[in-house]
Amino acid sequence: MRRLADALAAMRGGATAPMARGVLLAGVVAATAAFLSESYGAPVMLFALLIGMSLHQLADQPACAEGVVFASQSLLRWGVALMGLRLGLDDVAQLGWAPALATGALTLATLGAGVALSYLFGRRLSFGLLSGGAVAVCGASAALAIASVLPPRKDREADTLLVITGVTLLSTVAMVAYPMLFRALGFGPTETAFLIGATIHDVAQVAGAGHSVSPEVGVLATFVKMLRVALLPLVLVIAALAVRSGGGASMRPPWFLLVFAALAALANTGLVPGWVVAQGAALSQGCLLAAIAALGLRTNLARILEVDARYVAMLVILTLVLLGLALGFAAATEF
């Protein structure tokens, strides 16, 4: 919040601080994406991502980098937290308990698959926990958290960077491809929301993919994703115990998950005026759009191509395992 205040103060004073420049750049990309989406009817999140990627070199400059990072991380978290105002109990009831329980099972199964594939690819247990946990829970954030509870090794930083780069790339591809895939397979809005939330790695791409279908699907998909994020402390404990590490990461749930749940509970009491919910929804959408734009700005395609193809293949297999399990559950279950 202090950084946001500094950025706003700089903009009011006419300064061109790095924080303000980066945030403004993400905002301009987001506004451009919104205009093009309204003009041509294409998904606004996709426009924001593609325009951002085309301007990566500009965002990589020191004058903008800090603000772009802030937009891709802090604005994303606030956007997700504010989505709690739009989550109704009717939506959760429509989803049902079975998909919620299946989400946990899918997460643990993917973590186990990561360990098995790690040995198959000639790597250690630690790399399996790192890659499996990143795919199973919440992408880059999970990778960083899991890396902090693993024993220190000289190649740990390189492995973490590899996993973060791989899951970010795969998550970006999934954000574009999965909504079209689920539509082609004939899944309805509720099934699509479950599948998006249960299979895409990063929170930002889940929100982007869900909102590319409809705002309602976006909210429900984010709820399913929050169920996966809530399992991060459990995954950290499993990883720490598996490698007998003392653990350096916090085992507490992320703050934006707690705010999301609190706002959802408050909104469903009926005490929150409709205009507050509407303004919160608009602010949430704006934060998410700016975050997706900033994510595109931070995406360096040349650097992604340098990743070791063998371990990218492992992450692809893990992604397909999670997708296949989720599709099988959705096809066999009546929502």
C-alpha cells in the first residue's frame, strides 16, 4: 500500500518516478485492450496480454520495471481479493461439494506425479516437489514458496527459475487455449469454471481465462483456484517433511485468500449495499486487467526459449496429467 501511495503521489505531483511510469504503462495497455475489446468483441484479457508482450522491451527499462512488477503482483492480489464481493452462495451451491473435494484430490495427485516424473527424468525428489507443487497449486508463487523449504543446493536457484519460466509460459498458453477447448468439448458455464480454476497454474491466468468466457465464470473459476491456493500450506509441510528440511517459508495462507473469503462472507450477509458491490467489482476488474497487461509486459519470449527442453517437457506432461484428471472428473460428474 505504501508503494501505491507513493505512485499516486508522484502522479499528482507531475513527477515521473519509476513506480508511476510502470503503473501508468500497465494502465495504458489495459485501457487500450478495453477499447479494442469493445470495438472488435475479442476477449479483453487476451488483448491486454498480447499488447503487453509486444511492449516488453519498453517495460524492461529501469524507468518502468518497478511499477510493472507492482502492477503484476500487488494489483493482481487486490483484484483477486475484491472478487470475493461477487461470489454468491448460490454460485458455490451450484458448484457443489464434489468438485471442491476433487480439487484437493487433483492437487495432491499432481504433486505425486511431479515426484514420480522427477525420478523418471533423472532428477531428485526436491525437483519433483518443486515442479509438481508449482503445477498443482499456484504456479510461480508456489514454486518460490516451495523452494524456500527445500535444502539449499547450488542449482536450486536455476531449478526454481526454470520451473517459474515453464509454468508461466504454460499458464499463458492455457489462458488462451483452455476456454476454447472446454467450449469445443461442450461443457457448460459451471463445468468450464471448475475446469479453468482446477487446471490453470497461475491466479492471474485463471482470472483472465474465466473472464474471457463471462464475468460469472471468472468469479467461480477464481473461487476454485482459491481452493487450490488454500492447500499451499499443506504442500509446504509435505515438502518440508519429505526432504527433512527445517523450512523457511510461512505456512500461513496468502493474505489475499483471507480477504477474498472475508469479503465473500460479508457480501452474502446482505449488509453490503449494491453500489458498493458494483464499485468493488469494477475496481477488481480494473486491477485484474492491469495485472494481465503487466504480466504481458514482463514476458520475455527470447528468455523462455532458453529453458532446457527436457524439463519443459516434464512440466508439459504434468500439465496434461492435471488437465486429463480434471476432464475425466468433469465428464463423469453431473454439476
